Amino acid sequence: MNTLSPNQPENSGSWPNGWWVSIVAETGSTNADLLASAHDGALHHSILMAKFQSAGKGRLDRTWVAEPGSNLLVSLLFRFDSTITRPTHQFTQIVGMAAALASEQLVAVKPQMKWPNDLLIDGKKVSGILAQGAADFVVVGIGVNVGWAPPDAVSLNTASRNAQTTPTDLLQAMLGHIDVLEALDPAQLHARYVAHLMTLGQEVRVEMANHVVTGRASSVLMDGRLEVVDDTGRTHQIDTGDVVHLRAQ
């Protein structure tokens, strides 16, 4: 496990006040390490960033791998007693929106958000999020393709015509946006999240463990569930699933 050593010389640049950032060359999983550190008392807004992960995971236990040093691989700790009281899922929304806003700020490319928190550019994935936690905290891990992407995905630097960025610069920009978003109350944040979603109003196929729902994505509830209206007019409320945006026929 990599213990947190905030503000190491290698990354002692202009991190916003109140954020405790540690960077390691390699680890198995930043989420696993930061979860352990959280149980050991790591501070609210502690961050662990790795240049390479050997056992990174995405949603539904998928592997998340990137070329060393090329992408943002980072986990952020939020303690509930140090922030506005809000539903746990809103912390993943905050991190996802911050990544989209920071991308637009740095490379003039704004990824679109697919429910619940995936970021896409021209239909290809550029970022994914995985949250894990306990009763009094949540750790939000995010991977963003900055300089490298697998064949079925896209990177920020490839998508941008005029600018390039680095994982560290992206994280620095994200933290400023997270501070702004965290200051919103839950209703305000929900409205901001809904405005960011590209999924609403689209025909979608939602693939779940035991069945599939096809229909129009109509809304997202305050608890984070996606509502999909099928061809019979029935409304399905979906907690977890893979959303595929269907092209118009």
C-alpha cells in the first residue's frame, strides 16, 4: 500500500488550498490504497494519483489500464462530516463534471456525460469513474485518457486540435471546479448534473445483469436513478446498468 505523504517535492506545485495530494510512480489501485488510508484517518480532500496502475478497476469490475505516465489515474477522498450533507452518488457526479469542465478549460474539448458518469467525445469513451466507501466517507476514482487511449476510446490530446495537456495539469484544473461544485446544495448540484447529461431525451438500451430495457431516457431522480420509458409507456427506474445510446433509425 502507498501511504499518503501530502505535498511531496515532486508535486508541490500550486495545488488549491485544502487539498492533500500524493503522487506515486506505480501502484495496484489508487482506490484500494486511498480506501485503506481513509480507514487509517486520511484527511478529507486527500488525493492519491499514480503514473501507472497495475490493477486499476472500472465499473462492473472491468480492468482500467493505461500507458505509464500518459493518463490521469487518481482517487479523491470525501469525508461526509467535512462537506455539505448530500447523497453519496453526487460526489461521483461532482468529479465527473469537474473533469469535463477542466478538459474544456485546458484543451477546448468538452466531453459529454453519459449516465451515470462516463465521459465521451464523439461517442468514444475518454473517462470512467468508480466510487467506493464506508459509512463516513467515499473514495471516488477517475481515469481520464489524456495522452493515450485504447483503440475503442479517445484521448483529450488526440481530440484537441489546438492544445495539449498533462495529467497533473488536468487534476489541478479539476480541483478548482470541484471546489465550486461542492459549494452547491444537493438540489442545485442535481440541476447542474442534469444539464450536463447527454443521455436525457435519447433512445437508449440499458443492459443490466439479468435483463435489458430499451426506450427513451426521460429523467434522472434526485437519488441518481435513470428513468427510461419503453415502447409500451412503462417507466423503468434504473439503479445500475450500462447505457448504450441508440442512433436514430
